[in-house]
Amino acid sequence: MENDVLRRLADVLESRKTASADESYVAGLYAKGLDAILKKVGEEATETVMAAKDGVPEKLVYEVADLWFHTLILLAEEDLGPDDVLAELSRRMGVSGLEEKARRSKTGSLVGKGCK
């Protein structure tokens, strides 16, 4: 079910790439370009941290939803989507984070952070 929501939202966000910036918030972000999208992701990340510090669960969920939403816009801007992230998370399942970090240290790669 969760994947379905992400995929449906990704489809909507993709369709906004061709929408008028005057009619769609998301289309407006796309029209402003990558820097505007990155700024918004940063703002939402900061608001998420602040909500977590406040200790109000509903506020944290609201802000994480905003962060995920804007991160999905970023992925779409880069011709990626939630399935790409879900595949990476799936790949990491069952792999020690310490093991992944050691692999990255040897290869210098930023790809492949562990989940544990």
C-alpha cells in the first residue's frame, strides 16, 4: 500500500513537469530549477529536525510528509523516483552498516550506506 501511494504521487509529480507554473506549486518549483528545489528540501529538512525537537508526534509526521514530498520532487527533477530509492533500501536490508561503511572506505564510494 505505501509503495502504491509513493508511485501514485510520483506519477502526479511527473505530470506537473509539463503543467503551467501559474497553475501548480510543483510546476512552479520545476520552473525555478534545481537550486529552488534543493533550497525547499533543505528548508523541509530543518523543519523536520525542529519538529522532532518539539516532541509533538503529529507535528513530526506532518513535517516528514513535507520533506518526503519535496524529496520526491527532487527525485523527479533528476529523472528518478521512489522505486529507485526503495530498490536501494532493499539492497541494504540485512547488510551491516559497519560493513557497508568499511566497503565505502576501501572504495571511496558514497553509494551503499547500510541500514543497520
